[in-house]
Amino acid sequence: MAIFVNENTKVLVQGLTGGQGRFHGLRNRDYGTQVVAGVTPGKAGQDVEGIPIYDSVDAAVAATQATASFIAVPPKAAPAAILEAARAGIGLIVCITEGVPAQDEARVFATLQRDFPKARLLGPNCPGIISPGKCNIGITAGEIAALPTKTGPNVGIVSRSGTLTYQALYELKQLNIGVSTCVGIGGDPVPGTSFVDCLAEFQSDPETHAIIMIGEIGGTAEEEAAEFITNHVTKPMSAYIAGVTAPAGKKMGHAGAIVSGGKGTAQGKMDALRNAGVMIGLNPTEACELMSQIVLAL
Amino acid sequence: MDLFEYQGKQYFARYDIAVSAGGVALTVDEAVKQAELAQYPVVIKAQVQVGGRGKAGGIKLANNADEVRTHASNILGMDIKGHVVKRIWVEHASGIAEEYYASFTLDRSAKRHLLMLSAQGGVEIEQVAVTDPTAIVKLYVNPIEGLSLETAQRAVVDARISQKAIDGVAAMLVKLYECFTKGDCDLAEINPLILKPNGEVHALDAKVTLDDNAAFRHPEWDEYRATEELDEREKLAREKNLQYIGLDGTVGIIANGAGLAMSTLDVVNQVGGRAANFLDIGGGANAELMTAALEVINSDTKVKSIFINIFGGITRGDEVAKGIVEAMKRVKLRAPIVIRLDGTNAIEGRAIIANAGIDESRLMSRSTMLDAARVAVDLAGKN
């Protein structure tokens, strides 16, 4: 078991012929992911190291029965690419594109909700998802993720930040803790998938025994997660919130990461999570060490 | 990107939102010229991106050229909460019958657009929210349905805005929504939105924040970029296309990804140091970008050590390493570098650094984020 993906997931890459799509698409395949197709309009019939290219997601799905899409196209093209994948019946859409305008994200989210409620979007501006040993979609270096063990305990990871996701995977590997699934939801203002969505899945996944959550300043996603944890999550958790030292009013790179009007502070988020019973680390290493204590006690 | 009031008004005017006739002035003479064009009486308004201009004496009424000269010379150069006034906006003074508040933002939690509307304008809306929350009407708008005139009218009625202003305010809201969505704003706010004695509805102020991610479809934003108030380090970073925020510590920071960069600041702070900056070189950074990042950090004379914290995903460790070695050939760095490199192509990257023939006292590698932070903070203290 794992959440959102497994060893049977068949992936197509929208933008496989581009620089990022090719590099990461091929790395995903090398990891063992079933990368079955690429989509680039006008390049049907070509291939990228044996992976056939199609003109449209529809054509790629018809030929390969792909179930997930990895989108690696520029910001201008990303909204249309997401909706094309949803229209073609893709169940999991992973969009790594950074720099999509917030108005486009809001429209895409509302369209998916209304017309394609079964399609799950990860991102935009997310690192992707990895179920170690089964499937890796996106830009995570697969070798930094520890395989889950049959008997557990295994940890699920959900994170708003790409690089901190890798950091957590890497730290857990040093501590010899298996990972069931690691989901990067992305740091943009309107992510397709929220902390709450992932926590719900981890809670019902029998292979996941504990959960690490990595948040950051800005917005209220962590506070909403804290409320959900209080009411619905029984698995033990540790967390880290980035941006304790970030000055108010300055956007910290991510479109979403800003403390404004006294809201969205790291302290407020840590307090909310602590009150929900989550153990809080003051840096990523500490959050993973706390997880190690949690796992030892299971 | 935050716009000045006058830019916000010019932006509003593109969407047919009624604003006062006026012009921007950098000198007293220009102010007189603009006043004559706008016709007396005029209001002279300091252009700073901070609230409380009126109380600080940054907004004055002038009935003739002499008064314009007096006020303009007082306001230009004035310091308002640390912001020095470089520009003033001179506009025709409006008669005010009533003052309202209106704004559109994206509510991230609801994932919908949010209209906030109040019959109590001209004051800080945060204050109204505390003292009389029922005075603010909140209306969520589905981004794919948009805002109809009928819905806008209902909101205006709910806000208990005067009968005679209902149609005017509703029409204004539809235009403001258009500006907010098509104009790619993070925030479009009018406070006060006024009803004039003649019954017209009019934007007397403008607060607009643009979504930088949408700049590719707004060539008209270039002129706003030119007036952004950045410090020298931030200007250099902007030219190099880097996400940089100047802070006042002594440890220069370069990291890939906003989360890791924020976390690097946190860790430096925890081990007793202070970061000189936030610098995210983003995903897919190459040698050229790393060189640029080091040039920006090197331009900050407060920096005593540089902590490069890279966890490769889309960013490749070998590219980062090449960039550092390259930069050290091209630029004489004043501070030593402590690097922590993991993830994609990290092994290749570490090999490039080890074989570059650079002295260990200038470029040292550490295997964990905490260790590297300790060494960097230690060096910053020693230098």
C-alpha cells in the first residue's frame, strides 16, 4: 500500500521532449516507475530513449492506458496542460511547473472541482510524489528515499516545500526509517492537493504508521491541518515549520510564503499543531529525530 | 509587486474605474504644472508604500500655485515611517458625500476570490474588522463563474450602502473585479471609495499588488518595475533574476528552494548567528546562476561568511559546484564559503569541489545542514 500511487501506476510525461521533462522523466523511469508515454503536440511518432511521444494526452492514454501525468511544461502552458490531462481521464496529475499565475491556479482548481472531481492535482510548483520502491513521479532524487519495510513502522511525509521534502527523506534514511509515501504539495497559493487531503489518506493507509508534516509561513493550511488532526488523525506525528526568522511583509520566494497582517506566522502554526498533539522540531533534523523517537515507541 | 497609489490609479483607469484627474511630480515645479492641468483645488499626496500618510502630513489641499509650492516642497523628501517621499501625486480635489471600502483578494483557504465591502470607508479596515465585524460584507466569488452585476448589487445592499449609491458601487465592483482578475492582482483595494455630492462613485485611493508570476502577459508592468524601491543588493539580484531579500546579519545565505532557504535562516539563527539575506536560486540552477548569486552576496560588505545549502532535486549538484568554482575564479570573494551539498548529482558536485584546487580555508564542505551552519556562524564571528 501507499497513497495516490503504487507499482501499477502508469505515467505519461507532458513535456517529455523538453529539458526538464526529459531529465526527470528518464530518471523516474530509471527508478523503476512505469513511464509509458510522452506528450508534445506536433511530435507524435518520435520517441525519447524508447518512450513513445503522442500529440495529445487523449492519444497517449488510448495507446498506453496511462493513469497518471507528470507535467513539466512552462508556466504559460501549464493550466491548459492540467485541464487536458483531466479531460483525458487522468486520475493523478503532478505539475512541477514553477511560476503559474495565481489567477490561473484558482481557475484551474475551480474547473477541476466542477468538471473533473475525480482528478487529483498535485502542485503546481511541487516536487512530486514518491512511494519508495514503487513509483516516483517528479523531481525527487529516488535514491535518497528509504524503502518501507513489510512490518513497519513506516512514515508518510507531506510537505509544502520541495527541498525540505528531500531533506526529510534524506534524514529518515540516515535514521533507517522506511517511508510509505512522500507527497510534495507545493508552495503556491492554490495547491491542487492540501495537507488535509494527504493526512486523510495517510490515516487510512495501513502501510503508514506515523506522519511527518513540513509546513512554512503564510496562509492557513497548517492551521487547517491542525484542526483536522485533532478530529481525525490518530497516527503519531512530528512537524517542522520553515520561516521562524522570516521578517513580516517579505515574500520568501514561494508565492505563498509571506507573513502579513500578523497572520501566517511560524509560531502560530507551531502552536496550533502542538495543541493538536504533534511533536514540533525547530529544524528539519530535529523533526526527523522526534520521528525516530516516535517510531521506536511504536 | 506593490504599486504606488498613482500607479494603482493609472491601472484602475485601464479598467474604466473612475479616478481623479491628476499627475505625478518629482519636483515642486512639476507639481505646479500638474496642479494647473488637474485644475484647482488640488490635493497633494505623498507616494509611499506605507499607511498613515495623512497623519504624517503627507496629504495636503492646495487652492493655488503658492500653496502647491509650499506643500510640495514640504512633502518631497519627507520621511514617513522610514519611507522617503520621492514622488507626489497631484489630483483635482473631490467633494465627498460618503466613504466606503471595497477590495478583492484570493482567499487561499476557500480557494475562491473574496470581496470585502463596507459602508465604513476611509479608516483602516483592520480596525473596522475588530470593532464592528458585521460592518464588513464578505462575498466569495467562484473564479470560473465571475461576479455578475446582480450579485454585486446584493452585496452592496447587504453592506447597507446608501440607496442612491447602490447602482454606482455595484458597477464599480464589477469593474474592480475585472481589474483584479484580468489585471492579475493579488490585491485590488479602494479605500475610500467615495460617493460625490453629484451622485458619482469614484476611487479616491488605490492599493494594488500585482502577481509577479503573471508578468509574462503584462508588458505594461515594465514601467512599474522601474520605480520599485529596492536596496542596491536587491537591485543587483533582480537583474540576475534571483529571489533575494536583504537582511542585516553577517552570514550570507544561498539555498535552492524557498523552504530550504527559510530553513537555512532558521538554523543559522538557532546556532547563534544571523543571516545577511534570503537567497533562493530556485529549481534548475546552473553554473551561471550560482556565479550571479555569489556576486550579489559579495556586494554586501556585512557578509563575513557564506553558507551555501543545496539539496538537489531539479537542481543538479555538479552544476552548483561548477558555478562555485567558476565564480571563485571570476570574482575575488571577500568571505569564505561553507557548503553542504546533497541530492541529485551531489557526489559529482563534491568531487568537482574537492578537485578544484581551492584552499580549504576559502571553500569547505560539511555533510549536514547543522554542522555547516555552525562552521559558517563560527567563521562570521571570527572574521
